[in-house]
Amino acid sequence: MPHTLALIALLPLVGFLLNGFFATALGGHRANERVAAIVGCAFPIAAFAVTIKAFLDLQAGGFVPIVEPLYRWALIGSSVFEIAFYFDRLSAIMTLVVTGVGSVIHIYSTGYMHADKSFGRFFAYLNLFLFFMLLLVLGRSLLVLFVGWEGVGLASYLLIGFWFDDLTNAKAGRKAFITNRIGDAGFLLGMFLLYRAFGTLDMDTINGAFLTGSEAAMIVPASLVGLLLFVGATGKSAQIPLYVWLPDAMAGPTPVSALIHAATMVTAGVYLTARMSGIYMMAPEASQVMAVVGVLTAFFAATVALVQTDIKKVLAYSTVSQLGFMFLALGVGAYGVAIFHVVTHAFFKACLFLGAGSVIHALGGEQDIRKMGGLRTRIPVTFWTFAIATAAIAGIPGLAGFFSKDEILWYAFASAKGGAPWLWGMAALTALMTAFYMFRLLWLTFMGASRMSHEVEHHVHESPISMTGVLMLLALLSAGGGYIAIPHFLEAQIPLPPIVENLEHYEHTLLIVSIVLAFAGLGLAVFMYGGPPSRAEAIKQGSLPVHRLLSGKYFVDELYDRAIVKPLVWFSDVVLLRGSDKLLDSSLNGLASLAQRSAGMLGRMQTGSLHLYALLVMLGIVGALLWSWRHV
């Protein structure tokens, strides 16, 4: 099939165009909602089917990367910029996840967004998001990747602020867009340096040059480029200090949260780093910074998740924390392990977010877990699928999250490329907190006595099959997805880091510790919330200052507002707006006054007297002659 890779990316774009037409031209009638649902789901599913075909072609070709030029974009001197697609082991995994998980989220959305007045517009935005994410994953050059990178930023802005009638939603979309632009400045600087050194932005060429130590690779320091690209990754993948947009992204419809948090946008920074691993293998300083930022982000976000009461906010901070785990793996050279966690996280986090959406759907929009409880028997499919995904992210043995999380912990401890016991210690403590806050969420939402109002409880109902069917599929993947040997599959392309020899005998001990931590988190959650309510309240009162700090999310948003936002607003208002008004008014009025005075003076010379004119002419002639004689 010619242009197979281009077809994968373009199918969702066609869905966007068709649904955009239906949404604007045909309105939101019931029949058109069915058309929008069919179009919106059919094209991503078709893209998934074509991706499977491309993967089989890749396998049949011995996993030699497939390069598919589409057309020449620009020619600058001897440098050719092409729209070209690149399909190897890494991009194959990412494309399968994006199209596969993205498709089931589209299917789920047909039930969740039913009867929404902007149903067609919603599916148009979802399709557009998928197109840009596929462009990001399949692009051969950093330039094509960057178009997709910016495109998912635009689409996320549209989706997060989808219900823009509510100002809070509009502000959340704007916050996500602006925060990501800050990171993109670093990304662009990194791209400029790479182009200056190599004259190309093709990622396979750049990786090869760094790994072989070519002369061009000596022009630009690998650590500098690595740090600049990592700045872009901190924005897109919500790492300290640019993580603040992602919790607010919960303002959008729940399927948007699943799409952004699980399989697509937030993993773009992880994918970029793994794709440019040739740079980071030669940049130990940048890698060390990445590992430290990753583990600090994981720990920081987990502490905030401990006390959140909004079901989606708990999952949002959990996503930030899990992304920190991925960057920890990248920082110690375990690129394949990071991608392994990307995949397992896509399964269980999509299940959790969509499960949360099913709860919200059942409760008529309620998101406060303090007003839930007793839902285990009322919405059993949602409960069991949510429980499986919770156990997976907590690291219960045998489930998907256990395998990928344990691999990260092991390499954080023993990797010869930057592993350290203190990295493992912080990551292990974070894993304990993850198990605790996730089982806390499960218990307060589904277990114990009902805390719902009578009116809400009266209307509780299980979600339709379009939603529960997707939850069951994702729960199955959350249970068995860890048995896909992704690090081994990627090792031929991205080798795993060597292990420090004298640490190898700790592997089984640390495995046991990891299991103990998962069950300890479960036990602590049951102890605190499975007993009388007074027990959890007493613990809260005993640590009230800490609880207030965590509930306030360390007041980072307030700090940014006072230190950055308000000074910029003041500078824009006082200096730029008012100052520019005064500067422009004074300069323009001054010029007008000067012109007026000059005209008045010159106007006096226009007397109409021929005698005066003749005198002036004679004076001019005499002056010209004197000047000429002086220079003879």
C-alpha cells in the first residue's frame, strides 16, 4: 500500500474535516449526532487497522525502519526539508498506542457526550488532536515533529476549554496553551543548535552522528542540546516547574482527560527524549538533571494527590507523578523501560479516567469523593474495572503497572548510567504513596456507606455499553499489558543500560520490597478509611498544617501568580500600555507641532513679492559662488 504511513496520519484529519462540516453546517440534531459519532470513530479505527498493517510490514522487513517521503517542504541552500514519515520499533509502539487507545476513547465518548449541544464539534476536535499526535510520532524530522507538537497544543487548548461558556474552563485551556509555549522556547533553541551543527533536522541522522562521534557532533555540546530539548519536554509532559497546567486540564470533558493524560499529549516529551536517545547517551549531565527532576516531580505530585477530594484531580496529580517515573527511567538510560511504562500507563490510566467519567455520569456530574461511597453494587462494571486499574497503578504483582514500575525502580537503583540508591529511595516512597492514594480513592468512591444526597442516589445508574465495554477492554489490558516485553523488543534499537556489577545481587531483594510497598499502601488506605470516619479525621487533625499545605498544592500557583503573572500584568498595563500611549502621543504630537512651526516659518517667506524673490535668488547665487571658490 503506497503512502501507508501518510494514510495513518491523514485518516483522522479527514474525520476532522467531515465532522467540522457536520458540526457547522448541519447543526446538532439527533440524526447528525449519529453521523458525527460514526465518522468520528470510524477514521481513528481505520488508522489503527492501517497501523497494524504497517507493523506487520515492518516485521516482515526485519524491522528495518520504513522511510516514507511525502513531499519537499522547503529548500534552503543545500538543506532539504521534507515532510517524511519514519516507522521503526519505537514509533510503531507509540502509533499503536495512540491509535488503539485513542480509538476506544472515541467510542467511549459517543456515550459520555450524548446529547451535548456541540457533539459534532467535540468529535472534530478529538480527530484533530489524533492527527497532530500521529504527525508528532511519525515525523522523521524534528521540524515535522514540532508541527505535531504545536498542533496537539492547539487541540488541547480547544478540548480543555471545550465548554468555554464557563470562564474556568476557558482559563484552564489558556493556561495549558501558555505554559507549553514556555517550554517550546527551549525546544526551538535546541532545534536551532542542531540545525546549525548538522544542516538537517532528521532525527535518525542526528542520533547517528552523536553516537559515532562525527565532526559535526563536536560543534554543539550534547548536554546543552539535551537540556534545551528537555525544557520543551517539561512543558508537554508536565514536569517541575511547568507541571501546573495539567491538573487544571481536568476542566474539559472526561474523555479529553483520558486522551491527554493517558496515551497522547503528556507522553510526547517522553517520546521525544527516547527518540533523541543518541544525544542523551552522550550527555550524562543532562541525563542526570532529567533523573533528578523526574524523581522530584514524582514525589511532589504524589504528596499532593494524597489529600485531593476531586476524583479527577487525584488522577491528574497521579499522572504528573507517573510521568516523573518515566523521566527517572530516561535519566538513568533505561529508555525502553520508560516507553514500557508509557504503554502500561496508557492502559490503566485511560481505564481510571474513563472509570471516573462513568462515576460522574452515574452521579449526574458529582466529582467530590466525599459525597460518594457505596457505589460498588450500584455500578458494578465501573467498580470492577476501576479496581483492576487501581491495583495495576499501585503495583500489585501480576498486573501491568507492577512490571513497568519495578523495572524503573531497579534501574534507578543499579543503572551504571546514573542510578543511585537515593533515587531508588525517593521513587520507592513515591510508589508507596501511589498505592495509598489510589486505594483511598477506590475506597471513598465505591466502598463503605453511601454519602450521596438522596436526590443523587435515586438516579445512580450504570453507564451504557459504549462506555462499559471500553472499560472492560482497558481493564483487561491493565491486567495483562505488562506481559508485553517492550524493553526487550526495543533493545535492538535502544539498548538497556548496564548494571553496576556489585549491585546485581540486590535485584530480588528490591523486588520483594516493591511488593511489600504496594500491599502496605493498600493496608494503610483500608486502615484509615475502612474503619470509623473519626479515625481518618483524627489523623487529619493531627497533621493539619501539613494537610493544609498539601491541600493548597504547596501554593505554587499562588507563587507563580504573585511572582510572575501580576508583575507582567502590571508591566503590560503601566509600562507598555500607558507608557506607550504617552510615548506615542508625545512623539506624534511633537512631530505635528514641529511641522506646524516649520510650515509657519516657511510660509512667511511666501510673500508674493517679486523683489524679495529676486533678492533671495541673488543671495543664493552669491553663496554658491563663494562656496565653489573656497573649494577650488
